[in-house]
Amino acid sequence: MITPVANAAALNDLMSKAESKRVSRALGCQMQYTEWTGSQWQGKCPGSEGALYEPRITLVGQRSFNCTCQDKTKRARQVGPCKHVICLAMTGWQMLVEQERPLKGSIPVVAA
């Protein structure tokens, strides 16, 4: 099980590798649904043209990120995570920070 501290650190690391223009665009996004499954974050995020994308960040085993948007398919290897993945990382990080319990030890992460 990944600890909340390690979980938050991994999300922070992913966000730090994101292109600054994408981070700016991600600030304008809002997740409609966010869930921590015990090994990955997953969610649903509306795109700028109304489509609903499904970003995913895997933190247990081989770390990776994915999204159903075209931007991820076309440019993720060159410029990093798309704005939907970044938005998911920011939302997950915020959920961890806002937990009532301190981020210490191996407290299970439960997302609403």
C-alpha cells in the first residue's frame, strides 16, 4: 500500500514535470469525478469542447499516466502529461492535503 505521504509526493513529482503552459490550462479544468483505487487515481474531466476525458495516474508498480484525449496520444512523450492528467494530479493532491488525518505513516487513502 502506498502511504499518503508517498502518494502526495508522487503526484507533486508528476506536476513538477509538466509543461508550464499545460499547468496553466489545467488550472481552468475541474474534475467531475475523482477516485483513488489503492493503486491509481482516476477521474473524469470535461474538455474545452464538451467531450468527457478519463485521465488516470498509476502509482503502484510501474508508475504511469494516461488519458483518453488526443493530446496525450499525440504529444505526451515529448511534452509530458496533458492538462486532464495534471488536473487529476492537482485534485488528488488537494484531496490528500485536505484529509482530516495527518499525512504520516501508512494511513489508507480514501477519496470521496
